[in-house]
Amino acid sequence: MRRVLVLNQDYSPLSVCTAERAFLLIFLNKAELVHDDKKRHMRTVDRRYPMPSVIRLQKYIFIPFKGVILSRQNIFKRDGQECLYCGSKKDLTLDHVLPKSRGGKSTWNNLATACKKCNSLKGNKTPEEAEMTLSIKPFKPSYLMFVRNFSGHTSEEWLKYLSVN
């Protein structure tokens, strides 16, 4: 599935959508094509259209809060779909670095991807107490970082709009 970067009217990144949705927004004059994929096209029975890569909305959309939702899938994406203790990619679960029973909260900075084996070994201990080392310290990704690094696809055309200044 082709993914397209959607820019607000001021060229700030807003979201990612499918190529079909982007084409529809362009066709209905709700967006304009900023960059197309030179290697691919969209076809109808009698016409050929450029395959969108980046589009810009015609009207500015005000978004008061633009953050990454804390979810199981987003934690897994942030952690590269692997256990932060052993690197396994199988039987993944979420681990509270500071266990819930000891006051640990379900936050970006306290949740880590762990395989069932490591999560069981760690149990009700901190990583230090269990003598287990995290490969990276859990962190809250910014919206731009999430779109750039974890959306599943980033084309060359996207990079200038996703760079953090």
C-alpha cells in the first residue's frame, strides 16, 4: 500500500494517508500535489495520473494537540518490534520498567517491549535488581519523529518536511 505525506496549508506535516485517499483529495480540489512518485502512476480506463508522494491541503487545519497516542502497537513500533532486553522478536509483551506494584505508571518512559521470557525473568524487579540491561532507555517520541521513523515508509520527498529544526 502506497503511503502519502499530508501537509497542512503552511507545509507542516499533518498525517499520512493512502495514495487513493490523496488522489481523491486532489481530485476534489481539497489538496494539491507537491511531489509525485516518478516511477509509478495511477490509471483509469483511459487516463494516467501521477502517483502522489506528498500533498498539501488547500485550507489550514488547526490541530490543538499533535502527539503520539500511547498504545501497545506504538510502543512496539518505537522499540523496533523487539525485546529491549534480549533482542528477540517473538512472543512480545509490554514491560513496566518500574513495576506497577511498586508505583510504576503506564507512560512512554516506563513501558518497554519485552519478550514473555524476559518479562517473566524480570518479574516484580527493576532492570537493575534483575541484572537485566535495556538496549535503549524508553522515551516519548515526538510527532515528527514518529511520522519520520515509525510510519512504515519514508520517501526522499518526505525528508525536507519531516526534519526537526
